Amino acid sequence: MRRVVFALLLASTACATVPAAPRLAPEQEMFWAALRAHCGRAYEGRVALSAGSAGDTAMAGKRLVMHVRQCEAAEIRIPFHVGDDRSRTFVVTRTPTGLRLKHDHRHKDGKPDSITWYGGDTRGPGAAHAQSFPADAHTASVNPLFRTNVWTMEIERERFVYDLARVGTNRKFRVEFDLTRAVPAPPPPWGS
């Protein structure tokens, strides 16, 4: 009997130290589950739209690969490789008010880029297949040009979309990834 009581106490103590992931609106739970279903898999993509920024030409002709690399209870990390550049990781987090998207940018040595951890939080339940993330105050402080950015992630049966629109400008960027064919997982992102 003592062993059973000790085992139950140990189990309850272990559970108490691991915080539960915040509950989400049903649409966000479905989005989260759809994204999490791809954990461990990588997919190739292509730039579907690029307007309003010369910087996007850096992706032209390069192999684009997303890798749903890490899936924790409250965080999913998705490195986005552009050719040999492994500096970008999308970080989707469950929060008490919804979902958060942040962009973790690193240098080859693993140190954070000067422009990193920008993004925003959802402002409503969104849809089971799409969530939008308007720029937050931190993002505006990192780069004032980003203050009207809205990032949208879409996940459907056959594709994953990463979309950026800068409200009030012609700045638009969209990458579509083919979810029907997984590719070999790329090397880890810089800084992991």
C-alpha cells in the first residue's frame, strides 16, 4: 500500500511541475492539431507571390524547405530554409488568449540576429485552416516598417501557406509548401 501511495504522490508531483498548455478556441485547436500532425516532416515550397520588396529576390532560384521540427505541448518550431541559409524559424505558441507567431532569426554561430522575435498574436478564433497574426508592439519597436504587418498561416490537406501582408502598402509575400510529398529533413536551423 505504501508503494502505491508513494507512486501516486510522485506522479502528482511530476504532473504539477509541467504546466498544462493553454486551452484554445475550437478553431485554433483544430489548426494546432493540423499543424502538429506534420511534426517531424519537411516539405518543399515555392514563392507564390512577392510584391513591394526587393529583398524577396534573395529567395529566387533557391530551394525552400519548411520542417515541422519540434512539437511541444505549447510550442511548435518550424525552421524555414532558403537554400543553405538556415537562419529562420517560425515559432507558434499557445497563449492564454490564442496563438502567437514569432520569427526567430539567427546567425551561423547561433547568435540572434538584430531583427528577431518579431510577430504577433491572434485577435480572434480565426478558422480551422487559417490563423492571422497582426504585428505586436515589440515588432513595431524592432522595425517600425513592420508595425502594420499581418502574417497568416494556412494549412489544408495539400498545402501549407505562409503569407505576409503589410496593411496600407503593396507589400505582399506568400510561400506555398506542398504537403503531399515529404522530403528528407534538412539540417537543424542555426542556433538549435
